[in-house]
Amino acid sequence: MHSRFAQEDIDLERGVVLEEIDMYEDSPEDVAIDKLFEACYAGSALGRPILGTAETLQAINSEAMHDYMRRYYRPADTVVSVSGHFTEEDLDYIAELFSHMEGEGRNQITPSLVLREKQIEQNHLCLSFPGVSLLSEERFAMNLLSSILGGGMSSRLFQSVREQNGLCYSVYTFTTPHLDTGLFSIYTGLGPETEQKALALIVRELHARSEEHTSELQ
């Protein structure tokens, strides 16, 4: 609650984060997923890379860190979990410590397409669709759908795209829920010559699941 944010510590950590950015740039899978979020959440905080950029890192100093704390940390956004031996006095003390925090924000999803060229052996594709929020009652169904479609070696996409047709080495699905929005995504890494056929199989599996759901509703 009383962080100094000493400038010398910030300068040291900035160098570490710059090295981490370079490391992620060498991972096509990480770059593809970052570009996916950048496109889906263009113009909002969720569209920005978690590590930032060399340009944004240069603007961070002790004053900026203290200002960020004052504006975005508040009790309404904070959950404190306590376990073990404690008393009501302990809880009152913790509540008082966290009573001086402030901030707010909201994010949106927009349809988009991003292509990034890089001299590597494979194409790395990320497809994404609106999902459900962290608080939605449908989040359990969404996680189950993700497991069925691309949650492991027995999943529909793994069996169809890799095992039966040998079009890729890796294909999987994942969900990214937030408080007020969410994404359902599919990732695969494959060669340029198998890309179109793999995409067709992925779309076929999506349509099959959609048709199954429609027939159940009827």
C-alpha cells in the first residue's frame, strides 16, 4: 500500500521487460494470439499487449506508477481471500488497509482481420468469436464446448485436422473470459500448402456443433 516505485528500480525492470518482449517476438504462436486480441479489442485496453511496447515502456516513471495506482486500484475491484487462523479484528485491519483505492474501465469487441508476414516455416492462425463473460451462467457450457472441440488429443478438431488428415502438428481451442466480455478462440500452426484445407475442416466442425445445438433446441 506504500510502494516507493523508485526510479532506479523502474529502469532496471524496464530492461528486463524489453528482453521479454524480444523473447515473445521469437514465438510465432504468442505473436498470433497477441495480434488476435489486438484486432478483436481494437481501441480498448484488452487489445494492448500485456508486456507493452518499447515506446510505451519509455513513458513509465515513478510519477506515472503512482498516478496509475491512484486511478485504477479501488476496493470495489478487489477481492481479499483469508484462510487459516484469524479474527474479526484482523479482517477490519485488512479492510482499512484497502479502503483508499480508486479506478474504473470498460472494453468492447469489434470484427476484424490482421495479417502479419514473417519469414518462418509455418503459418500460425488464430480464429476468434464472441464468447461469454467471467460471470455468465453459460461459462460452464462454453468451457465444455472448448474441451469437445479442441481440448486435447481426443477432441474433434485434433482428430479431424491432425489425426485423420495430417494437416498440422498443433490445433486447440481456448476461452478468454473477462468481467464484461469474452472470446472463444481456435489456434493452429501449419504449412501454407495445407492452410485452406485445414480451415475448411475447422469451419465444418464449427457448423456441425452449431447444427447439433439447433436441432436440440427444436
